[in-house]
Amino acid sequence: MLILDIPLTDWLMAIISIFLFLLGCFVWRINAKIGWFTGALETHSELMLRIEAKRGINGEPIKVIWWNPLTKHFPFSGEHSTEAELSEIYLGIPPKFRGENQNWYSKVKLWLSGAPIQ
């Protein structure tokens, strides 16, 4: 009869804790699936962009350049309502292929320099 001696509030707290743990696991799993889906969409969009750039405009292919935004800023300045040139397209290198192990200090240093942090 040891179980019956535990107060009701302790039981409720245990049940709520288990429920919150399961909810957290569910949210973590859904977040992982969203991350995978987002990455898959980005890969597809990038591939379609590269295919269309190879086709080009009027048969003339558009140059696609891989760029690491952590080493240098993109070499163009886009402003609102200005026409974009289609002679070159700069693609950012995905973070896993940049070959740089970013710790928190280097990320803060990059953030203070104004470079985009991935």
C-alpha cells in the first residue's frame, strides 16, 4: 500500500512531467523533419537554378560562381527596385562544404564584421 500513500499532487506532477517529455520528443522529431524538408527544397531549387543557368538566355549560358560568404562578402550590392544583372549568378557554398569549423568566438567576430552567419 505504499503507492496509495503518495499525495495526489505528486502523481499529477509526475504525469505532467511525462507528458511534457513526450511532447518535447515529438516537437524535436517534427523539427528534424522540417529541417530535412527545408534542406531538400533548397537543394532542388539550387539544382533547378543551375540547370536554367546552363540553358541561359537566348542560348547564351549564364556563369554560375560558387561563393563562400564567410570569407568575403558577395561581390555585388543589390538595392531595392534596381534591375539585377543576369550575366553571373553567385551561389553560397553550403555550410557543411565550407571546410571551416566555426566556434562561437569566430561567429561573434563575423557577426560584428557584418558578414552573414550561416
